[in-house]
Amino acid sequence: MTSQAAHSRAPLPPDGRRVLPLLSLAALLAAAPVFAQSSDAATKKADAQAPAEASSDSSDQTIRMDTYVVTGYQRSLALSLDTKRNANAIVDVITAEDVGKFPDTNVAESLSHVPGVTVDRLFGQGERVSILGTDPNLNRTLLNGEDVASGDWFILDAPSRQFNYTLLAPEVIGQAEVYKSSEAWLPEGSIGGTIMLHTRNPLDTRQYAFSGSAGDMYNDRDKHNDYSFSQVASVHNKDKTFGIMVGIQSSREHLRRDGVEALGTVSAGAASPATGIDPAAPAGSVNLTNPTALLPNAINAALFQQVRERTGGNIVIDARPSEYLDFEANVLHSKVNDNNFNTSYYGFPGWWRGAVIQNGSIVNNIVDSASISQNIGVMDLFYRVAAVKTDAYDQKLTFHNDAISVSEHAGYTQATGGTQAQYYIEPLLGAPGAGVGTTSYTYTGGVSNPGFTWGKSGVNTDPTAWTVGGPWWNGNVASDPEKDQESYAQLDATYSPRNSVITKVRAGVRYTDHITSQNWYNISLVTLPSTTLASFNPSLTPSNYLSGLPNITTDMSSHVMIDPTALYKAVYASPYQAGSSMNMQQALAAGEGFQPTQSFEVDETTKAGYGQADFQQGKLSGNVGLRWVQTTTTSKGWAVSGSTTTPIAMKKTYDNFLPSLNLAYSVNHDFIVRAAAAEVIARPNYADLSSSVMLYDSIRTGVGGNPKLDPYKSTNFDLSGEWYFSKDSALAVSFFYKDISNYILKSNGTESYFNQNLGKVTPYLISRPENAGHAKSQGFSVYYQHTFPYGLGVTANYTYVDASGENGAELPYASKNQINFSPYIQHGKFLFRLTYAWRSDYFTNVDRGNNVYTRAYTELDANASYAITKHLSLTVACENLLDETYYIYAKVPANMFQAEYKNGRRLQAGLHWNF
């Protein structure tokens, strides 16, 4: 059995948390022209006090915008706005305040403040980034213009095209750009947008720069004190012909997620199965008015604990041996240890033959409450050793003069990830050697917030009541090592004619070879000695476990748990098979238990070429271009027939021609109108292209791939108006429309596979991807940024998205409404910033045959800093101030509960230095 997080939550009516930012935004917009006059007055005062000239080093603590001096956080906002204003496409920008000082403690969290960008926070921190209502897999994140190989740590996450933001320390980033319209020179593969992350350049800093930070991190749910440390050192010669920057990062953080889950649904009749794990038991009965009504399946209290230890570093070398030649080299290394321990504690209908279900309350064909007797209790205990290691090597050589620039760019990146070993046992409560189960329980709140209570008191905290090593399936040792790698090379040329409407002509070619693989190993425990949880150094759940969640019973919040080290030692030392000289650890290392149907490799090569012309005529500027790309995908796997395993490979090649157009018209000095159109593609997920299938034996469901998938194709249109009404302020409105064909959605079908739990071939409900036809995503964003007198300022935005597929199909991660509101005050040495982010409900995926959704989510963060000296500042940050509940539901039937989680508030305090 697995305790997999589903994704969703039911609609909520508007409340104060939503209305306040809207009213505040409306008031600020109405007041903007008035405050702009006051701001201009303040500008004139700053002009009188400003130094004679500003430094050319971008790392200086002050910048001058038309002689308007700004510093610190206001400086970073001003730089971002200046980059956006001068862009040749529709772009939003985030800029670091200083070397090693990105605005947030997580790059994904910073991106969530950009209009139309949302993040998912299943594990409490931003990880999955969506742009303009598109699935995170339909957007690309590039570091210095190139891919970075990425791996996943969670055993149930399949390889995808998402960027793993947890691997990247924010200290290495100098600027992030979000391209919402396409250009021919941009690497293809994004429908929503392309995120370009840029590291710092040593020649753009002071000659000698030494900056870093050290801090303490604390989660009020887990209550561990952890640390973070980063250091960046940079040096270049006086002539700025050679520079080097070296950065190191290290951090450790304890994460804890408390939750209640239901693993799909089961009919009341199936909850007392004619066959089950103990076929010797007599048949049970269903004493309900409607035996076909649905129950939440496998209701469980889930405690997830993890220690994330990140170490990494990067080196940037920039050399300019002559005025015509530039050389850049980047090396990035990151390793994140993600060991985790998961305890799931179940009332489990539908697994034990002989159960009696009665005294039920049925609401909308859902059994909202009932009593279940002659059953068992189940506990899933997982200790997982997981790590993600990423390396990237990149170099670029450029020759340039006044008219021509030619550059070659090549590199290699590799990541290893997945779960190296999972040690899993499944103790039972009230399970006899044969016959009827001896446990009973009642549950309530099955529609919205299920909870359960055992019929016998004290069994929740009694380790001797839970049996391990009986004549049933007891658990396994498993592993899913992943590898992701890419080699790339490209050649670009630019010609800049003089005195011409055409300001720049670009052309280039590019080649990539990307290989992603996953192998799956699974060895069932057959020699585990019969014992109880008393043998595993037992303890009780934390005193604040499940606090803040509704309908929590004492049996759920206070129950026995074990020492993960004791679990690890007991399982890995068990003999691989009766009489075997290998233990489980040795068997796993030797490749025993290989699961061919769940293993795959996808090799994807691309060849691309482009041409683009930038132009300007009077107030009109823009670019027009065409990109050609040929993609060849080879999906490798295994076909299994009985005991025969045969390697298979499927190859698919397709070409795409992708035109793009960007226009910008300066109505006057302060107002710009932009329009864009492009044909774009996004390739299917690597796991979706595989021939593999992941099976969940206990509940007889699975997820598989489809090597025949076509890429997503989209025709994108964008229109925006940008009013820069004062020196560092703007009001922008943008509209977008995306007509997407070949949209990929999951469909369910019945397939038969060998079930390890039952020891025979069994039908499974398998979910596989298919091209489901057309989809659209359309909407608009409003963005507002302004600096008021006395150091006050605000950034705010609202995005509306209408996204749907054929026959009303919903698109993943597309919230209809999104709000960001961030007021701040920067006065003298002090800065305080409050960030409010809200997104409405959104569909996430198909899980165990159900379409699941995440309920509207609110994130409230705050951070502050105080400059103790010119070179030393104190910083304090708090994330998730509201300790928001992440709630998942299935819209059909009747917004039925799937899961709810609490991740706790995250506090961080530390020092930042800059010399």
C-alpha cells in the first residue's frame, strides 16, 4: 500500500482574506496619479542631494534612474522594471537586491509574485511553477540560457520536464526573467512561458566582492532549529579583462507535514469483498440502505517527516582577452539529501474479507459515516533514503565587433535522483492467522473531513497490538534510481546594420541529446520474523500532531510510531529468501527484484535552426522570426509475457516550424503598447512517453505511459499596455490567448498484471496519457508597482484565467483567479515587506480513477531587514504565517474529500554581509 498525496479542495465563498487585497489594490490604483506627483517631488529632493555621478558597477548599493536615486529592495524593483520596459518581448523580471541576496528564500516563491505565475505548495514550499494557466510541464526553466538536468526525490514522482527548484539555492541567482511571448532565438518547448535564470557575472561586480549570509531556520510544527549558509566571493582585475566568482551554499532543514488522506473511493459492497487478503475468512455483509454507495477508501492519518540537507557551489569565469573576444564558463554542483520517514495509519475498508458494515449515513450516494466490524487496522511505515545530485558544465566563446557577433555555446549537465532505497513494513491491528478480523471502528465526515475511532480503546498507543511478520504481505524493499542528462551545442551569429530599419539580424543552429531513465526494483519481505511494534523502539506521535485540522479523534492524533533506524536495521538485515545468504540490502544492490514493466529510458534528440530580424521605425519596434526544430524520440522498455522479458524500442520523429512576431509601439515617453503572436510546442513528459506502468498492488490501480504521443502545439496571442507613470512605477494590463492542440490528458482502462500481494494476475485500473484534442487558455493580468513618499511602496497584480479542453475537460494547475499583493516600507536602514498570494481552486491530475482538485490556497509571508552597518544587515523572514491547509478533493462525487495537510510556519533569521 502507498500513501500518495492526491491534489485538491472544495470551493470557498469570498472572505476577508481575498476582499482586503482587492479593495486595497483599487484604492492604490485610484490614488496613483496623486502619489505620483508626490513621488516626483521627492525625486527632485533626491536630485538635489544626489552625488555627481553614479557608479557603473551594477552591484552598487544605489542606482540612478534619470537622476532618481534608489537603494536596496527599491533598487531591485527599479532594475526589474527597467529591464521589462526595454525588453523586445513581453517579459516580467525579478532582480536580486545584491550579490547573494535574492528577494525570497526560494526561487519559486519569488516567481510566484510575477503576474500569471502560480506555484504549488504540496510540501509547504513552492515547487511546481505554472505560467498563464498551463501545466508546469509546459514551461521551461533555463539557467544562463540552457537546461539543467533535474531529478525527483519522491518515490511516487515520475521523471518529468519540470525544473526542480529545491536544488537551486537562491543565492546563486542574480536575475530571473519570465518570457510570456516567444522569440525565434529562444529554445522551443514552452507554451505558457520561458523562465530564464541568470547567475551573477564577476565582471559586473565590484573589483573585490565578498558577500554571504548565515541564518537559523525553524518550523513551528516540527520545532527543530536548522541552519543555512552561503558565501560568494568575486574578483576581477582593474581592466576588467578577467574575473572569477565562487559561491558555496549549505543548509539543513527539517520538514514535517501532518495530514489526513483517503486513497480514492470504494463502493460499500467492495468494502466487504468476496475475496480478500485472507480467503479463509467467511464473507461479510453490508447492512446499508444503498450497498452501492461510495466510501472514502483507506482513510489514514499521515505523518511525513523529512530532513533536507543541501550542499552546493558554483564557479563563474569571465575573460575578455581582447576587445573582440569574450569567454564565459559556468560550473554548478548541487546535492540535496532528502531522506524521509512516512507513517500512514489506516482504517481500511475493502481489504479484509469478512467485514460487516452497518449504521451508515448516506449523503449524495456517499457513506458519510458508518461502523465497520470484523475488520483490521493497517499501518504503513516507510523509511526512504533519497538524494538528488546535479552537475552542470557550460562554456561560451563570443567574437564581436561593432557590426558582427558570432558565438559558440556548449555544455553538459547530469542529475541522479529518485529513492535509492525504501524500507517498508505493514503492521496490522486485529489480524488473526486466518478467519475474521477482530478490529472494529467507526468513521464520520466521509464527505469533507473523515475521522475514525477504534472500537477498542488503547490500541492506538499500544505497540504490542500491532503485528508484523504474519502470514500475509508484510512490506518490501524498493528502489527507483533516476538519471537525467543532456549534451548541447549551438552556434549563433548576429549582424547589426547601421542606419537601417533592421537593427539586428540573428541566426543560429542548435543540437541537443537528452536521456532520461528510471529503473524500478521491488523485493517483497518474505522472511521478516513475527513480532510486534514493540521491537522497533516505539514512541508516540508529537503532541501537536494534526493540530488545526477538523474532525480529528484522539485515536488519530495520538498513536504509536517507531524509530526509522530500527525499521531500517530490521528490514535490510532480513534474508532475501528463505535459506539465502544475501540480506535484503545486498539483494537490492545486486539488482534483484528488477521490475521491467516499471522501468524505461527515453532518448530525445533535437536539431534546430532559426532566423530573426529586430527592427525599429520611429515609435514602432519589434522582431520577427522563424524557428525550425526536428525532434526524434526513442522510448525503450521491456515487454513481459509470462516469464519472458524482451527489450523493446519505439522511435518517433517529427518536425515543427515555429514563426513568431513581437511588436512594441511607444505611444509617448511613458506608455508602450505591445502585441505578440507565435506558434509554439511543448513536448510530452518523459514518463508519459515511456512504455512502463507503475502498479499499486493493494488498491489495484496504476499509471502508465504512451510512446506514441504527439507534442502539444499552440498558437499564442498576447497584447499588453504598459504605463510608466513615474520614475520607478508602472501600471500594466496584458491579455493572452492560447489555442492548444494535441492536448494530453489521462484516460482510464482495465489491464491485467501480476499482483505481488495476492500472488496472481489481477485486473488493474490503469491511467495512461493520450492526445485528447484541443484546449484553450485565455485571460488577462493587471500589474501595479509604485513607490510612495516616506519609503512606502507596493507591488500588486491580479490574473484571470479561463482554461478548458474539449467536452469541458479541465486543464491541470489552472486557477481561474490569482492575486498577489505586496506592500513594503524602506526607511533608512529598515525594510519591511508583507506578501499576500491567493489562488483559486485548480484541477491537478487523475488519481486512482478520480479527477482531483486543490482548494483555494492563501500564502501570507513577511520579511524584514535592518542595516546594522554599511556592510552588515540583520534579516528575518516568515513564510506561511496563516499555516494554511492544503486541501484536496474529488469534484465527482460531491466534492468528496481526498486529503488535507498542514506544513507549519517557517521562520528564518540571520545575518547578511557584503564587503
